Amino acid sequence: MKKQISLFAVIVFASLFLNACSKLQQENPPTQPTASIHGEGFANPVSSNSHVKYIQGHNWDIQACKACHGANYAGGTSQKSCLTCHSKRNGPENCTTCHGGVNPAPPTDLAGNINRSAHGVGAHQVHISYGYSCSTCHISPSKVTSPGHLDGVKGAEIHFDTTGYFATNPSYNFSDNKCSNIYCHGNFQNGNQSNKVLWTDTTGNGALCGTCHGDITRSDKEDRARPKTVEEGGTHPNRVDGKTVLQCYQCHVHVVDANLNFVNKSLHLNGKVDF
Ligand code: HEC
Ligand code: HEC
Ligand code: HEC
Ligand code: HEC
Ligand code: HEC
Ligand code: HEC
């Protein structure tokens, strides 16, 4: 039997709908009960009753939504599809729905931050641009429901890849956001073993010659980059035949040029010394 729809309910429904989605389909008036099951503003992300806040308050679990919105979030018995707004692949389960943007890595972080000074954002995109994948530092889920992903432990867990050249007891300190014992950042022969790189650094200093190997305080760029020599307790060759100091490129010719610019970046930080 067709239910009587009050004008008031139609207005409430329409304004709700308008708030969230510009595509109000007035030619299709609601045929379902209009007293909202979720309360007013649920579709509106800035409402105090938004589904965004609801989901965040329920450990980001959206599996229960499927009972009424359908197994593929296309509407189900609720006849309200999530896909009208969440139109990417896999709908709301797309990897960028809750974090990330251009790729699944923050920004945006889980709290909506976009600045690198936020621990959820940090140096993610720098590492992605160098070609590192999520699994370098996390156990990467293949889907939202993968074990360990939304596990009730608030915030991300760090699991460094300890295979291959990363196998050097790397660690991340959640209280000061610093990493230690990271191969790339100095944990190698003649490297700066005590270098603790700040994940939330915004100065760019962590990428300067002399931070991971050499001595950042020296004035000359080549000297800054020069790893610990025999005189400094290391083994890096400094002088040839006891006197001549060669430039870096004279030995590491496939890595850097005479101006210390990288000629082949993929030979730097790759687990071995290249010449
Ligand atoms: C018990 C059934 C049921 C469950 C479970 C359910 N919904 Fe709904 N939802 C509905 C119905 C029915 C509507 C349409 C009428 C209304 O707004 O109440 C709706 C509407 C919505 C809307 C508004 C859609 C629009 O286009 O205006 C959003 C957003 C929404 N639900 C999100 C969710 C989320 C997120 C979950 C899981 C956390 C969820 N729902 C779980 C039944 C349900
Ligand atoms: C009317 C449009 C609309 C509908 C329908 C809708 N959403 Fe959303 N949803 C949004 C907007 C807008 C955001 C916030 C996006 C942002 O902040 O970048 C959002 C955010 C989310 C988030 C991310 C939460 C977070 O912490 O960032 C999830 C998960 C989500 N929606 C699930 C659902 C599910 C499941 C449904 C269907 C049951 C649904 N949404 C229906 C508009 C909608
Ligand atoms: C170089 C290491 C590294 C890589 C690579 C990396 N992450 Fe992270 N990730 C971190 C660190 C460190 C944190 C911050 C942990 C903290 O302090 O809460 C973090 C936090 C996060 C968070 C939580 C954000 C928040 O708001 O708390 C998410 C989500 C995340 N990473 C996803 C990803 C995804 C997806 C990828 C791959 C596309 C990725 N990460 C690649 C190191 C990394
Ligand atoms: C419904 C929201 C949501 C969606 C969709 C989502 N994530 Fe997450 N993701 C989170 C939350 C929340 C965390 C922080 C961990 C926690 O709080 O349990 C997280 C953390 C992560 C992390 C950090 C490691 C960890 O598990 O702590 C990675 C990597 C990650 N997600 C990758 C992905 C990938 C890949 C996808 C797509 C297959 C995806 N996420 C989809 C909410 C989501
Ligand atoms: C005379 C040849 C020579 C010159 C010049 C030279 N290197 Fe090396 N470099 C080597 C050799 C040989 C190794 C491997 C040393 C070892 O195993 O201890 C090496 C290794 C390295 C390493 C890895 C850490 C280590 O010591 O094993 C770095 C970093 C490095 N060189 C940077 C530089 C920089 C920067 C310069 C210029 C300031 C430079 N090198 C100049 C021969 C040279
Ligand atoms: C993020 C840390 C980091 C920074 C910053 C850094 N390096 Fe390196 N560098 C490494 C690592 C790791 C190696 C490889 C050491 C190994 O495997 O033994 C390396 C090796 C080298 C080598 C030896 C050739 C090779 O195998 O790549 C040269 C030359 C070099 N770096 C020059 C530079 C110069 C010049 C700068 C500044 C522009 C610089 N590095 C900045 C981490 C760094």
C-alpha cells in the first residue's frame, strides 16, 4: 500500500539530499519511508551527524552497512547507493576513501591533515616518489578487510621490510617520530649509524649530503658527503698513494658527476656501493 508522504518530510529529505549531492533527482520522489533511519545530515560530511564521523567512531568498519546498502554498496534494500558519491573502483572500499589522495598514502591522513608536520602525513609522498611501496614500512592490506588493517589498534602500525638490504633492525619511535637503524639513512658500513631521521621534518635537511654518510657540518659539499675515512675510524678510501684526494665521480663515475649531481639515481640507496 502506498504511504502518504507529508510535505514536511519531503522538504527535510530534499534538503538533506541537496546538502550532500547536487544531483537531486526531483523527477524521482522518494518511495521509501522518509523518516531517516540515520537521522538528519548523515550524508553530509560536515554535519555533526555525518556518516564520516559515525564510521570513524566505529573503527572505520563499513561492513555492516552492506546489510541494507547491498553487498556492492549499490543500494540493496535501502535503495540508497553509496556509489553515487563514492564512484571510484570498489566504491567506499577504495583505498583512498579514508586516507590518501593521489595514491593511498597520506596526505590526506586519517584526521584530515595534509601538512608534512602531521605524523600521519610525514614523508610519505617523498618515499612514494622514490619508488618505495607501502610494504617497505607497513604490512600492506590487499583489501579493507585484510587481517591487521582495521584491527582495533588505533593508528598505523609500522612493520619494516627486513628482507634484502633493509635487514638492519630498523625501528620507528611513535613518541618522537624518529627512525633509527635504517639502511637508507645511514645504517651501513661507514654510514652515520646514529642518524635519527625525523619523519615529520619539513626542512628537507634529511636529504642533504652529510646526513646519512659524511659530516653535515663541513663547509665543502664533497667533504660533507665523504664517508668515514681510515683517519676517522672508517674504511672509506680518502687519499690515493697517500696524498691525492680524488673527487667522488672519479671512482663513483656511474653514480655522480663532477658537480656531485646524480647521473643515475637508481644506483644510490640500492643496497650496494656502485662505481
Ligand atoms: C538497517 C538498514 C541500514 C543500515 C545497516 C545502514 N543504512 Fe544507511 N540508509 C538506510 C536507508 C533505508 C536509507 C535511506 C533512507 C534514509 O535516509 O533513512 C539510508 C541512507 C543512507 C545515507 C544517505 C544516502 C543518500 O543518498 O541520501 C547514507 C550516507 C547512509 N545511509 C550511510 C550508511 C552507512 C555509512 C552505513 C554503515 C555504517 C549505513 N548507512 C548502514 C538503511 C541502512
Ligand atoms: C551524498 C554523498 C555520499 C553518500 C551517498 C555516501 N557518502 Fe560516504 N562520504 C561522502 C563524503 C563527501 C565524504 C567525505 C570525503 C572527504 O572528506 O574527502 C565521505 C566519506 C566516507 C568515508 C571516509 C571516512 C573517513 O574517515 O574519511 C567512508 C568510509 C564512507 N564515506 C562510506 C560510505 C558508505 C559505506 C556509504 C553508503 C552506505 C556512503 N559513504 C555514502 C559522501 C557520501
Ligand atoms: C618510509 C616508510 C613508509 C612508507 C613507504 C609508507 N608509510 Fe605509511 N606510515 C609511515 C609512518 C612512519 C607513519 C606514521 C606513524 C605514526 O606516527 O602514527 C605512517 C602512517 C600511515 C597511516 C596512518 C595515518 C594517520 O593518520 O595516522 C596510513 C593510513 C599509512 N601510513 C598508509 C600508507 C600507505 C597506503 C602507504 C603506501 C602507499 C604507506 N603508508 C607507505 C611510514 C611509511
Ligand atoms: C574504511 C576506511 C579505510 C579504507 C577504505 C582503507 N583504509 Fe587503510 N587504514 C584505515 C585506518 C583507520 C588505518 C589505521 C589503522 C587502524 O586504525 O587500525 C589504515 C591503515 C592503513 C595502512 C597502514 C598500516 C596499518 O594497517 O596500520 C596501510 C598500508 C593501509 N591502510 C592501506 C590501505 C589500502 C591498500 C587500502 C585499499 C585496499 C585501504 N588502506 C583502505 C582505513 C581505511
Ligand atoms: C679512490 C676511489 C674513491 C673515491 C675518490 C671515492 N670513493 Fe666512495 N667508495 C670507494 C670504495 C672503494 C668504496 C667501498 C669502501 C669500503 O667497502 O669500505 C666506497 C664506498 C662509498 C660509500 C659507501 C660507504 C662506504 O664507505 O663503504 C659512499 C657513501 C661513498 N663511497 C661516497 C663517496 C663520496 C661522497 C665520495 C666523494 C667525497 C667518494 N665516495 C669518493 C671509492 C672511492
Ligand atoms: C637518505 C640518506 C642519504 C643521503 C641524504 C645521501 N646519501 Fe649517498 N648514499 C646513501 C646510501 C644508503 C648509500 C649506499 C651505501 C651502501 O650501500 O653501502 C649511499 C652511497 C653514496 C655514494 C656511493 C655510490 C653509490 O653506491 O651510490 C655516493 C657517491 C653518494 N652516496 C653521494 C651522495 C651525495 C653527493 C649526496 C648529497 C646529494 C648523498 N649521497 C646523500 C644514503 C644517502
